[in-house]
Amino acid sequence: MKLTVVLPTFNEAANLADLVHSLWALPLPGLGIVVIDDASPDGTGRIADELAAEQPARLQVIHRLGKEGLGTAYVQGFRRALAESAEVIVQMDADFSHSPDYLPRFVEDLRDYDLVVGSRYVPGGKLDEHWEKGRVLLSAWANAYARVILGIHVKDATAGFKAWRRSTLLGLGLERIRSNGYIFQVEMAYVTERLGYRVLESPIYFEDRRIGHSKMTIPVKVEAVWRVWEVGLRHKRLGAQDRRSIEEAHHE
């Protein structure tokens, strides 16, 4: 089975090599990686190139000219993975907030589901104890807000740790996804549910990044508040009948 992990990066030089080697150490022999780097000034792109030279069949690097946004990075990585026939596509952070050790379980669960979400807000899920109280409350509120406004059933609507079936991403129609910031995760969750795909939330321990600083600032989260309404208006009429066929998806 071919599995591709999509890793958007910006200033992750201190984390990337350790994460890549942790992924390669998993009992998933078909695992490949696509790194999408937004011209990180700390040399992340150069490190990614060195890792690709180490195992060129297992790691590809997409270099972008500047900080173009999380949403477009993921969509570009998804398209690359789909073009190269990945059967499972994983999205995750490059800072060890998402432990690679969960991936074998996610892959197993995809036998019965179309999407597996690494969730902080289902029984068994947990946030790092070192998170400040204000940050914990803001995260919980942002998820509750998105669920109420959009009617999303998934508890962790802003989760960035997901394992997708190939058929799910093709059926979604990536051209539909327009969000390019924090709200990208919410839009993907909402469209997935509107199209009637089977979603499993699998509990995770969400560790605070080991090195570096979070890029999820309060202004970014505040902007996401009104973006939620945009997402709802854009997709509220979607239903299972609007899934893209494989033929349509290949001609996007």
C-alpha cells in the first residue's frame, strides 16, 4: 500500500530531519513524504533537499517562492500525492505536535472509514498539560463555534492530523476548497461531512511543539471566526450526490 505524508513547512529546520526519520522508522514500508516549503529563512528547504538526496524514492520537496499559506500548501501536496497514486494520504504538522506513532492505527481504521481524524476532543484525547489556560479555552471555543455555526458533527473541527482515503480526496473535489489559513481545516471537515463520507475521530495526545514557536496567533484565529460563515454559505447546498467522480477528479 502506498501512503504519502504531506508536510507543509515554514521554519522547521530544528524538527524536520527527526520527524522524517521517525516516519521512515514506522512499520509502513510504502510510506513516502512530500515536503512543501514556503521559502523558510531558517534553511528548512535545504534540509529537506538533503533528506530527499538520502532517499529520493521516498521524499520529494516542493519549494515555493514565499509564505503562500497552509491551505494552498496542503492542496498542492494532496495533488502531488494523488498524481503519484497514493492510496492513503496523511496530513500532519512538522513540529511533533502530531506523533507519527498514531499512523499505523489510522491506516488500520481506514479500512472501515473514509477519513480518520486525530482528535483532541473525544474520550481518550488530550491536550499538552503545558498549554496556557487561555490557549486551551480559545481552542475549545473555536471548535465549538465552528460546530454550532456549521452543524459539524466532528468534535475536533480544527484538527490538522488526518488520514484520507484516496477516493475521499478525489470525491471532495479539491478545487472546491478555497480557504488558505486556520479555517482550511474547518472547510475540509465541513465539505467531507456535507458529502456524506464516513469519519472516525481517533483520540490523540496533542503535544506542544518541541522546538520553535507556534504560528497560530490570536489574530489568525480571530479572522477564522468570520471565515466560518463564508464556508457555510459556500457549501451549504452540498450533498452526497455532489461527490466528484474519478473521471471528473482527474480532469480538475
